[in-house]
Amino acid sequence: MADHLTSWVLALVQTALFVAGAPLLAGWLKRVKCRLQNRRGPRLTQPYRDLLRLFRKELLLPEGSSWVFRAAPYVIFGAIVLAAAVVPLIALRLPTSAIADVIVLVGFFALARFFLALAGMDVGTAFGGMGASREMTVASLAEPALLMAVFTLAMSAGTTDLSVAIQRILSSGLVIRPSFVFALLGLLLVAVAETGRIPVDNPATHLELTMIHEAMVLEYSGRHLALMEWAAQIKFMIYAALIANIFLPWGIAVGFGFGALALGAAAVAVKLALLAALLAVSETLLAKMRLFAAPQFLGFAYLLCLLGMLSHVILEVGG
Amino acid sequence: MNALQGLDLTRQLILLLAALVLFSSFAMLAQSRLVGLVRVFAWQGVLLAVTTGLVAYASGHTHLYASAVLTFFLKGLLIPWILHRMVLRLGLESARESDAYRTPVQLAGAGLVVFSYYVALPVVQLSALFTRNTIAVSLAVVLLGMLLMISRHKAVSQVVGFMSIENGLFFAAVVATYGMPMVVELGVAFDVLVAAILFGVVFLQIRASIDTLDVDRLNRLSESEP
């Protein structure tokens, strides 16, 4: 019984870590990127200050907005936090990850995206509708690739439960799986597209021609905007944690001992920092591409994930 | 997961390289610039050479080392260099194939992989070699080379597709029977080399007569037709 309670407390702590750590990861990414571009970056705590400032600011609702506009930030934030609860960050075998599997995780993302697009269209401005239509275009191409990567993982591990799957990968030791190489590459491309980073979307711009995510949240202010930004940061961290823990699961805590948990936290911190640094490098090297090139980019991601699945079937199972 | 764990690291690496060879075929389908296409083709040759070397190491067939070295110099360096020089000489550095049907062609390629898996399945069940699973991959490389030839209009791309078919056949020989006899291998290698040089001459002839390398234009009988 006590063990049961510990695991639930740990699950809550882990989710809280996601929520609390996401701005830090965003700050780290920004700092590394600034350093690479020979600029002095903001402090690591700057995203927290930004969120705090937004929470204190006055809330302005645009004329003619309905309840959808007001409810969307809470729905999106809630869906993303629930998604965060499913993903193992520092420990495996937590009760929350046993309740929902990785397909539900994709579902949470879809729910958040649906409300984001609705909120964008609700006000009736040109930007909101444009951003929503672009977001849905990107999403409709990214989601099949994401699911294909997920299926590759599920087929290799024999389960869609993330926690169990990671445990099986961990216990099988160092095995070079061609399917995982492809799934990793595909998932990296999908993550870039889904979290609105360069080269698909530029999160730091308010230039009307190029923006996707910013166009939809343009009308938001105050605590609504804070929730939206925070949810985007958590979503980024979920993708980073997924990639880090599925493909490099070493270090994650299997037991609930203090030492194992500390090691798990340290390992995941290092992995996330490295992954964010890698993204900063790629964002510095690449330029944003035209919106109409995005379908080809995502088509390539889908192809990679599909090849991952095929090479699993052909090379790893057969014979 | 289960079948893979029984293999040692070298054999796992061979499977990974086989997957990368397959990926390079898809990269060729995705590449629209001719110079890029030749570069990817060179990478496929290098990957093929490394795979052959590893198969030689894992299976203990020393004559495969010779084919690995031959493949590296011929398909990784010499033929791509000839093709690259030809592209430069014909002034096609910035030439692109049209982007139409890019994604459907790639998806058709994925379909071909599934098809070759289905076709190779009975062969795989009869074979006892540890490389047997890659037979389907080599067949897929052959079919993808054909797809490249069919879907492109420029003569240079079609030659690269043809060379890629040869890569697939060589790969099939290595993984299905640990290579052909040395005489055959040498003969085929030099045939390919001669073909690469001959194609160069043909390119020049085609261009001299119809002033383009777009082979669709060969169907037209006279200049007056639009």
C-alpha cells in the first residue's frame, strides 16, 4: 500500500517537474542559440520572468470572442499537462504511464491542437484563420509520421505502453536496431515540425508571412497568453524527453530508491540539455524554409518512419 | 527484437548498413539536383563497400575483401567522379528534375520494398546465411533503381538509376551467396566502368543532335512539332 502511494506521489512529482522544468529548457535552448550566434543570451530564468509578467498583466478579450476563446488556454494547458503525465521522465513503471499508452499521448496532442486551431479561428481575424489552417496542414502531415514512429517502437517492444517499452529496450542491452535509427531521424523531424521550430516555423518572429503558431495566439494577452506559451514549452519538453528516453534510455530509474531517482534526474537533465543544444546548432545552421516546402519535409519524415517500420519487419523479425 | 539479439555486433552493423543502403536509394529518389544525385550515388557505393567488407570479416571469406576494395574505388570514387565531370562538362550543375510527383514516387518506392519483401520471403526461409534477411533489401534496391529510371527525364539521372540497379545486384550477390566468383565480379565491374564511359559519349551525341538531355524529346520525330 505504501509502495502504491509512493508511486502515485512520484508520478505527481514527475509531472510537476515537467511543468516546472519546461521554461528552464526553453531558456537553456535560447541561451545556447544566442551563444552560437555571438550574442549575449538572456538569463536561464528569463522564461519564468516572462510567464510571471504575463500572469500579472491585464487580460484583454477581443471583441466578439466566444467562450471557446476563453476556454481554449485552459483546455490546451490541461491536455498538455496530462500528456506530460504519461511520458516517463526520470522513473519508469509509474501508475500514470500505465493508465494511458503512447497512442493516447498522440491523442492529447491532437486535442490541444484542435482547440488551438478553434481559438485561432474564433476571433475571426485574418491572422488567426491563416495560422489555424497552416497549423492543421502541418499537423495532418506530421501526425501519420509520428504514429508510424510510435508503431515501429511498439512493434519492436511488443507493447504500446511507453514505460514497459522503455524497460524492454533497457533490458535488452546495446542492440543496433536499423528500425530505431530511422524512427529516431523521423521523430526528430516530426518534433521540429510539431513544436514549431526552424525550419518549419520560427518561434521568435512576428513576421506575418512566416508565422504559424504565433499567428494563432496573436489575440491572446495576460494569463491566457502565459498558459499558451507555457503549454508550448511543455510540449517541447515532452518531445525532447520522449526522444531522449526511448532512444537513449540509459540512466532512467527503474526502482524507486533515492539513488536511482537522483541518477535518473541527472541523466535526463544531461540528455535534454544535449538534445536542446543539438537543436540550437541545427537552428543556427538552417534557414526557415518556405511554407510550401513543409509538406516535402514532412513527407520525408513519414518516409523515414515508414522505412523504420519496414526495416523492422524485413531485417529484424524475419528469418 | 528477439531475432536481432542473437546476433553479434558486427552482424547487427551489417543489418544497419543494409538499411542505410536502402535509405540511400530513397535519398536518390528524393534528390532533384543532378550533382546531388551523383553524390548520393557515391555514398551508396561507399556503403556497399563497407557492407561487403563487414560481410567478409563476419563470414571469413577473404576474397570478399578484394571486392570490397574494388567496389570502393570503382563505385565510390571513379564512376561518381566520371559522372560528376560529365555533369559539369555538359553544364548541368544547377539543372533540376521537376518536383512533380515526388511524394507519390517515394510512396510507390515504399510499396516496392513491401513487394520485394513478399517476393523474397520463400528464398529467405530456405537460406541459412546470417545475411538472408537483407536479400529483400537488395531486391528492393534493384527495383528502386528501375523506379528512378522510369520517373526521371534527364539522361544522367537514368544512368545513375541504371548504375544503382547494378549496385543492388552486387549487393544481392554478396548477401545471398557471399559474392560471385572473382572472374565474374571483375568482369561485371569493368563492364560497368566501360558503360559509364560509353554513356558519356552517348550523352554528348544526344545533346549534339537534339540540344537537350531530356529523353522525352527523343520521342518526337521532327523539330517542327511543339
